[in-house]
Amino acid sequence: MSFNIGLSGLYAANKQLDVTGNNIANVATTGFKSSRAEFSDVYSASKLGVGSKTVGNGVRLAAVSQQFGQGDINNTGNVLDMGIQGQGFFVLSDNGSLSYTRAGAFQTNKDNYVVTSDGIRLQGYAADANGKIINGVLTDLKIDTSALAPKSTTLVDQGINLNSSADDITATFDPADTSTYTKTFPTKVYDSQGNEHVMDQYYVKTGQNSWSTYTLIDGRNPQDPTSTAPLSGTITFNPDGSVKAMTGSESYPTPDTSFEVKNNVFVLQGWVPAAKDASGAWVSNGSQGSASGIRLDMTSTTSYNTETARLSQSQDGYATGILSSLSIDSTGVMFASFSNQQSRAIGQVAIASFANEQGLEQMGGTRWKETFASGIPGIDAPKTGTLGGITSNALEASNVNLTQELVELIKAQSNYQANAKTISTQSTIMQTIIQMT
């Protein structure tokens, strides 16, 4: 019996050495989770149970359980390197077969899909053309490198103060004569082909709390590039400096193409970009202007006794953009930045969690598969519920504690020697008995 007990001890110590050696071998493996050998004692039992004087039959390997503790997050400088800070696994798809990993060293393949080093695709949620994430449906994440289509300007939002103490001007407005207007503000606007134009707004103080405004695009009338006649409007203010009323010109060329006013917003109806023909004459540059016109939001306009100035300004148009950089936030949203200063979401990384991580089946490559024991995965966006967050430009290191593993080596070696001594002692006793016969 002692031989068998000693043999079981040798086997257990050998397995402990194997597990410890595997941990040490993977100390530099990204996303690796250390394991530990768990043992249980063995007793012979009859149908009615184990007797009170039964001697044990040795030891057996009960399980090799993985320790899913957090590994260190180390910066790498590669934007597609991602580490999970907290609970969860990246979801991978190999032709529809899902697996899970903590190793976030990703790259793009020739088709711009985000993949592991062995070509397995990262899963997540796609984004629509407006950058809205489409939640609920997993898909292969892809970095769209196509140009961002231009957008014509439809809204100019600005905060302007018109000096209430400025001198009144009675001269006829002439954009070439600075004495005929109080201030001018240029704004870049874009047509539907991404061409840049300059919209000039001129402000003229005509009386107490009363101002006139004139608008030109590229120095031409927005609806008729052959004319330099501006679209005009008026703004009157309350004694407290807030807008009282606004009116738009309906004198040129017809009322349906006027500088209309709606809720303190000048609406420059369907403007047409201007260009010069071969003879140098100004002509309409096609129909790529904004069909709905440009809304000039004057809601924030004031008239206080301080310098006439534009305090804030934004417009929603932009030229064609080329992908210039990529960033990933803590919720896994991938943002593409373009050469036209625009950015939009192009996808979101998904992560999975399991009720019983110990039930996952190891499949090599620092990956796991779902099993009945693990339960089905709960897949969602990072930082949802108990799911961890994403750290971009970084990787999660192995959680192996090398000092502890070296100590485990010493303990396993001692166990092996002690169990070998049990067998050696039993052999000596057997030799003594044989010599007695």
C-alpha cells in the first residue's frame, strides 16, 4: 500500500512542477492567467462509508484552476493594443466560431479588419454613416479608411456683440469702403462638393438700438453670382441689449430667394456657389450649394456698451476628409479623425463575461471557449454593469508572480523528494521482511 501512496505523491508533485513550470514559461505572455494545481486526498470506502480506522490511499489531482486576477497594464504606443481593466474578455470570431481572450494585441489585415496576430477577427458593434453605434448585433470590426464625404454648410451659429455706443452710419453701404459699415465678420462655409467659400457679414449701426446687416459669399450675391448686390436685413434691440426684432430683405431677386427671418435666425435661401468661366465672368458653379440654404443663428446676438466682436462661432459644414488617426476610449468606442478636423465613431469593441470563469475551456493561444460549466457569455459594451473598461495603447501583462512561482518550485521539489523517500523506506522494510524468511 505504501508504494501506491508514495507513487500518488510523486505523481501529484510532478503535476505541481508541470503547472508551476507552465506559469514560469508564460510569464511574458500577454493576457496569460496563471494556474494552480489543486489536490485532494483518497480514501477507500465501502457501500456503508469510510471506516474510522481507514488509512488513506494517497493523493489525486483534483483540478488545475486558473487564476483570473488582473495583470499589469503596460503602455505600448500602438493604438490597436488594448487591455481590459476589470472583468471581461475580448470576443473573437474564427469563421463564426467564437472564442474569448484577454490578450489585446490587435492589428489590421489586408481588408482592414481588426484581427489577432493569427488572423482571428475582433468582434464589436458597427456604426452607421452618422457615427451612431448600432448596439446588439455583433460584427467583425473594421477600420474604414475611405474618405469622409464633404457636407455643405447648413447652420452658422455665432455669438456677436454689437457695440451700442458705436457711431451711426448714414452712408450707402459699400463693401469696398470701410467707412460705410461698422464691422465685418468672415466665415468659411462649404458646398456639397467640399469646396470652401467665404461668407462675409457686414454690420452697420443706423440708429439707437438699430443695425443693418449685409451678406455676401465670395463677394457675390448668394443666389446670383453675376451680381454683387448683398442680401440685407435689420436687427433692432431692446433697452437691455437683447434682440427685439429681425427682418430680412425681400427685394432681391424674388421673395422665394430672400434673406428670411425665422425665430431670430436669418435663413439664406438655397445659395449657389460662384465661379468664373473661361472669359472671366462670374457664373453659377453648378447646383452643389446647400438646397435648404444656410441658417445664420443670431439668437446669442447682443448690443452692449462694449467692443463689437464675435465671441463664439461654429458652422456645420466641412470639406472632404482623409483618415489621419484613430483613437479608442474607455468604453471601447473607436473614433476616426480626419484631415478636415472632423471625427466620428466607426465602431465599438464588445467584451464578454461569464458566471463561472473557471468553467471556460482552455484552447491555447491565450484563448478560451464557452462550456456548459462556464455558462453562456454576457456580451455588452465595456463599462456596462460589472464589465471592465478598455485601455488603448496598452496591453495586459501575464498575472504570474514569478517570485511566488519560484517558491512553488522549491516546495514541489521537496514534496517529490519526500514521496520518493516514502517509497525508498517501504522498499527497505520489504527487504528486511524478505531476509527474515
